Amino acid sequence: MIQPVAVIGAGPYGLSTAAHLRARGIPVRVFGEPMVSWRSCMPEGMLLKSTPVASNIDAPQRGHTLVDYCDAAGVRRLVTDEDIIPVETFAAYGEWFQQQLVPDLERVRVVSVDRRGAGGFELKLDSGEQFTARAVVVATGLSGLARTPGELAAAVPDGPTPTGPVSHSSQLHDLSRFSGRDLIVVGAGQSALETAVLAAEAGARVRVVARGKGAVAFGEPPWRQPKFRPESPFGRAWSLYALSYHADPYRHLPPSARHFLVRRILGPLGAWWLRDRYDGKVQTREVRRIRAAQVRDGQPVLTVETHDGRREDLAADHVVAATGYRVDIEAMDFLGHGLRARLAVSRGTPRLGAGYVSSIPGLYFTGMLGGSSYGPVMRFVCGTEFASPRLARHVARTHG
């Protein structure tokens, strides 16, 4: 019996990779709940920052773009840079893509992956089944990678929770629970600013606490983009064009340069259409840093250092850490200890070669997990256009 390739994860990258592998005639088993992070980890009412052209899940054949979904579902086409995508629409698009191209998705969880000598990988499912795969693609996205800065984590030793004094933005699907309450949102990126706006619109009194002067900023609308620079899914700029369409050389940069660019390029910035909803409705407090957090009488209190060197205490009913995600192989405990110990990593992220293969032959990582090797484009759906065909081609060549 031919051993299949296992794809772990059923978000945009997992589904796109599986579709490309199947198109090459490679037996594939795909595990996970389709679009689960988009369904359960994003707040109700959220709108995508990315434009329609940057939101297509790459497929090996025509007919599976966001516009194709809109036509099939009988909803308004989302085409121009001024068309804004509701998260519910995008999640439905991903599920439609799955039904079209990965219909036999297995909605079970992979609980462990271990090397099986020279004969591939041994996988165990939460259904109790065990099987061998000739190659494994890890496409688990944001799952388990929510980042809470140490200053905030110290206030909640058992971790952030939606019902406790501190939560992470990925845990808040329904923001109406904060109606009539004082809320602090820590962060300056789209997640922080949109969470703040949605909570304010739900009746909360919201302050955004951001580190640095001018930290809270919004992008320019499409009609103000520079005209004499190349287009990319993220705007007009030479750097964005290179990162979007020529990501291969990125992995050859020195590690310090790669990690710096991942942090700085396409960094924290609110969407242009969010500014009007933010101004006058959300308070902004820009500070030098957050020094500590504690819980007093059941309420979280942040101790901040202001830009003139003073310390202040900021209290609220709840604090949201909208502080993003950090790839850390040690957090992926479904990978056996032996695998994790053998993986070549750089600051906790897997070092990937051509075709997204790791230092362990047959073990691949894609999506956000490939960001430190292939650049910031891997944080966005449009990165599937670059990653999925290359990964599938490498699998076919070495494990086909």
C-alpha cells in the first residue's frame, strides 16, 4: 500500500497545499477543522485588512478564487482594493474551497508525529488510529502560538482567559461581553485597533496602550498609493513586490537580517478604513513601555513608563493582549520530542530549505511557520500562491 502524505491543518495553507498535492496525483490525508481559526479566534464583525487580490487561496486549477466563491454563493463580488471582506465571508470561502478540492478532509486531531526509522513518520490521531505517512506537512497556522508579553503574563500565572483579568485577542469572539466596562487593549497592530473599535462599538470604554511615539497609525487608502512603484498584494513598493513574488532568496539572508525584516516589514499598522471608526471613540495612550501588570481587588492594573520617564498605574475591568503570535517549535507538542530535538531552528522557528522542507527529510512547514525562512508574505493568505506549488513540487520530486 502506498503511504500517503499527511497534511496537518485545514486553514488556507493546509487546504492549498493539499489541493496542489492531489493535482499531482499524490495520495494525501488532511486533518483538522476547516478554517477553525477564522471561525473561532476572530471577533464577530471583523473585516479583513487584506484586499481581495491578496485573499485568494491558491489552487492548481482556475475557478477557486474569492470572486469565484462570490459568484457560486450568489453574493456581491469582492474585487477592488476598496472592497472590504467580512471575516464570515472569508471563512465561508475557505470552507467552499475545501468542499471543492479537499472533500475528504478528516475532522480529527493529530496528537503525535514521530519518525519511523527510514520508513516515514508514525502519526496518532485522537480517534485512536495510527498510520504511517511518507511525508508530513505542518500547516497549523496560529494554533497554540498566541504571544502574551512577560509583563502581562506575570499577572495571570495560569495563562490569559476570556473570563479572567487578562485575555489574548485570539480568545475573544464575542466582544459584547465588555459592554459598559472599562477595557485596555495592549498593542498597535490591526488586531489591537480593530478589537478596540469593535469593543467600543459594542458599548465598552476602551483605551489602547501602545509602546512608542506615533505607534498608532493607519495606512493610506488605495487612491493615495504611489503610482510609480510596482504593485503588490500589500501596496505599491519595491520591497513589498520583492517579498511577494521573489521570496526564495530570503532564506539565504543572515538570520539576524531575516528576523529583523519579518518584524519590521508589514508591521503594526491599522487599515485605512478603520481610522474613522477609531478616532474620537477609542482613547490612545502611547507609552515608553509597560513595566509590570498585577491584579488588585480582582482588577488588572498596568504600570507603565511614560515618555517623560514617569510611572503611572492604569486600571481597567479587563486587559486584552492584542500582541500577536510567535512561532515556537517547543509549543508544537504534537511533534515528538525526538523530532523537535533534531530540528534545526532559528530563534524557535524551523529553518527551511528549498520547497519548505525542514532539516528532517520529509517534514515540511508552511504558512506562518515558514515566515523566518521565506519572509513576511508567509503571514498572509496570498503567500499560498508562492508556497503551495513549490512545496508540492518538492514532495513529488523526493517522495512521489
